[in-house]
Amino acid sequence: MATTSFTTRIDAELKAQLDQIARFEDRSASYMANQAIRAFVEERQATRQLVDTGLTLVEREAPSLASSAVHDWLTAEDDRPFPTPDR
């Protein structure tokens, strides 16, 4: 895979922590930063895809749950079943 340079400024303390982790992992700080950026980008892309899917489902009037029903289910102390869709 082709690479390119990327320059950024980070806090000195954060850089020291990155260097320490890189030493523990026997890797370069550049490698560790690249891995962290890759994970961040993949997470944001996956989130965007989920949002797009959700919006498409809303536009198609797919079955949905009221937020209050989900909240009640999440905060219930008993082991109640998952709520049924509204429509």
C-alpha cells in the first residue's frame, strides 16, 4: 500500500504517552498513530453507514420503536422481552 506523509501537532504529554506505548509494543510511534487513525476512520465510516441505513428505513416507513419504549427496556430491572415495533 502506498504511503504519504501527514504532519500534525499534538500535545507533548500525548506524544510522550504514544512513544511509551510504541516502545511497549516494539513499534514506531508512526505505526501506532497510523493504526489509531485507521481505527478512527473505520469507526466513523461504519457509523455513517448505520445512519444512512437508518434514514433509508425511516423513509421507507419500516417498523420502528419509540425511544421511550427502548429507554424503558434498557432501564428495567427485570428481564423483560425486547419491545415490539410500533408499526
